[in-house]
Amino acid sequence: MIVYGRNVLEEVLKSHHPVKMVYLRKDEKDRPSQLIEKLKKLNCPFTFVPDKKLAELCGEAKNQGVVVDLEFRYADESEIKGDLVVLLDHINDPHNLGAIARTALAAGAGAIVIPKDRSVGVTPSAVKVSAGTLLRIPVVKVTNLPRTIDDLKERGYWVYGADMEGTSIYEEDFRPPVALVLGNEGEGLSRLVKQKCDQLIAVPMYADIDSLNVSVSAGIILFEMARKMRKVGR
């Protein structure tokens, strides 16, 4: 996978994904650079190329002089762990995936689960929106999301589904471990996934607005979950 940008590279270096090559703007070689020192220290392969080559590699002229070719891999189901897990029920927009991933990591989520079919995967666009943080949280692709929900429930997770008909998030205690399921941008949670959830929750609206963007809802709900879960753990 080809990704680009200095912040993205910083996140790549913190992740577990092997790096094939880091391409740097040619003039980077002629000036002192903490970035180059870090790459050397980590034994990360890098080379210097002209601006034209960087643009060809990533398809974007505004790349901050950094392009990374890395070996991205999806996590195994055994890596679904932690007190907070996020499941995405057929999210289609890579911008939403990237934004949710960044928020999920910041809120302390241990993994993100997505279905193999009819769902956006980890793409360079999603990585860019997440500022590279999408590479630092395990992303698991599963064949059957309802079955994964059943597995989580057997492991002791209480599974919440985000739905406008649910109870207010401010009325819930969110005792860990918990899982949050977020639905498709247009249709919300699919029927079977909704049935599998232990409980439906919603962000209360204080004006005549029927819904929020899924990544905005994710941020509000995840940080309310994180706040209450940490309060319980004290």
C-alpha cells in the first residue's frame, strides 16, 4: 500500500506494518533531518527521489515530500480485544472509516471490525484522513458480522448498537467490556445486526435534526463510553 505525508510516516513507524521503502524528496538529503536520523535508527529502508517521482508514486503532488510503500495486513480475529471494540456495519465512505479509526484509537478502543463484503476497506484515502492512526489500531475483516457479535457476547462483551430509536447515551453506565456497532451512512444498522445487539443507544438531539454524520456520532458516543468506563474502573 502506498501512503504519504510526514504525519502518516510517523504513525507508520509506530505501527506493526513492515515498510518496503520510504521515498523522500531529493533535497532532504542536503540538510540536517531528524526524520532521516529516526529512519536510520529504526533500520527503515529509504531513498531520495525527485518531486515528479513522488507524485507518480502516490498520485498526489501535495505529499510533503514523503511517500511510504508498506505491507499492510488486516488483523486476525484473535486480535479483537480490550475493554472497548468498534464494529462497523457496512460503512462505505473511506473518509468516515479514517475519522472513526482516529477517534476510536484516541478513545482507547482495542480493535475495529469490518465485514468483508459491501464495506470500505483500509485504503490510502482512509489512512490519510486518519493522519496515519488507522495503521496503529487492529482492523479485522470478518465474513459474518452478526456471528462476530455473538462471539463477543460469549466473551462477556455488552454490545451496543447506535440507532436513533435507542435510549440516550447519557443514561447508560457502559460497564466494560463493551462493543459499539455503527451502521451504514444511509441505512443505519442492518436488520439482523440490530437484532443481535444487546441494546440500542442514541445521541439525544436538542434541535430538529434527524441524524448526525456517522463519524461525528462515533466521536460523541465513544468518548462518553470511555469517560464512564474509566470512572467505573477507579
